[in-house]
Amino acid sequence: MPRGDGRGPAGKGPGTGQGRSGRGQGRGMGRMGGPQAGGVVGFCICPNCGQRQPHERGIPCYQKQCPNCGTAMIRE
């Protein structure tokens, strides 16, 4: 298409693309989805001694300290 004004030659392809019609969108896990996004359910675990505590919503596990040894906890 010269200058993008729509006066170019007719397309000869199979026409199987989905284009930008919106099909195929909105089916993924969403932003920050997957195994790294633990959500509300789960546990915080100490990498040093193995102590487990239930995860508290809104508080990342790495901000919690293990009650046994004081090491920063990680998400299980």
C-alpha cells in the first residue's frame, strides 16, 4: 500500500490471521499470574530451618522473620 492509504494491490493470502479483533485475548493468568503469584493461600517457609507459617495477605514472606532462627522467610 503506497503511503498507507488503502489503494494498494488486493491481498492474495489465505486470510487465516486473527488480526486485532480481540479474539484470543483475556484467556491468560493475567498480570503477575502463575506460580510466582501465590495469592492468599500458601505458606511462608524458612530456608534455614524449615519452619512453616501460613502466608498473611498483604505481607510478603521475605519481610517476615523466622520465629526460630530469625532468618528471612520465603514463599513456599
